[in-house]
Amino acid sequence: MKQPKEYTFKNRFLIPEIVLAATLAGVLMYMGIKLYREPFIMLFACSMPGFFLYFYSYVIRIMLQFYKYDKDKKIIISDDRLSMQIIRDGNITTIKKDGVEKVEIYEQKWLGKFARYNYMVIYLTNSDHTLITQFTIPRLAFDNILATFLSKKPRTTFYKRFNYIDESKFKLT
């Protein structure tokens, strides 16, 4: 017998990313001060910490953006897989399987150790849409229960190197 499936927002800690970014910034500043009179050596020595600082600033920015859209969100898919409830800030939104028009999946191209940050947009027949990040549903597009709920709905997948959410298109849901 099938059971309702509940997904809850999982808050990932930013502390390691912030500490590493601050350390890299400190190393860059120290190298810049020490090697000020040797610009070519400074450029070479600062390139690797600068590269990693750039990517860690991306990680921090994307995590903050994903938190904003999925903070304290809970998703419950019914046992018959015909309806989904999204609970956030005390507001309950119910989405019926028949009310889903299409699905867009935004996947990040592989960036190695800097992880993948994916999200999904579900467009409804009433011209509304909702956004779900992998912080609430970790396997997102590959989750069997969510795939059953969204079965036979048109899907479009977009691959992006830096998977920022276009905030002009999405309101908080």
C-alpha cells in the first residue's frame, strides 16, 4: 500500500563555505601585499586562490538564493499520487495532477567539487507556477514519487553552467 510522501526543506550550513571563502580572500590579500613589487609573480601566485574564491562565492550566492525560495517548505504528495500540497509559512497550496500544464527542469552542468544545484518549475493550467529546489527534494527530477505525480506532463530540461534562479520570473511560493 502506498503512503503519502513528505519532503521537508533541508537547511545546509554555510559556515564551511564562508570560512573557506574568507581564508582564500585573506590569502589573496596577503600575497598581494607581499608580492606587490613583483606583478607577474603575484599574478601567478594569486590565480589559483582567486579561482577557488570565485567558485566559492558562486556556491554561497546560489545557496542563499535557493534558501530564499525553499526555506521552511514542506511538500506532501498524496498516497494516490494525484495531488501535491506545498506548505510554507502556514500557507497551504494544493496542486492536482490534472492542474499541471508542463514542467521545466534546470540542471547545472558539472562543476566538480562545487556540487550541482538544480531546480524545477511546475507550470499550472491557471497560469501560475511553483518553484522547487533540490534542497527540498534532493533527487528532484529523478525522484520516483515526484516523477509518478508529474508523469505524462511535457518536460523541458535546460542545462546551465551557473544555475541561478531568474528572480524576475519567479515570485516566492
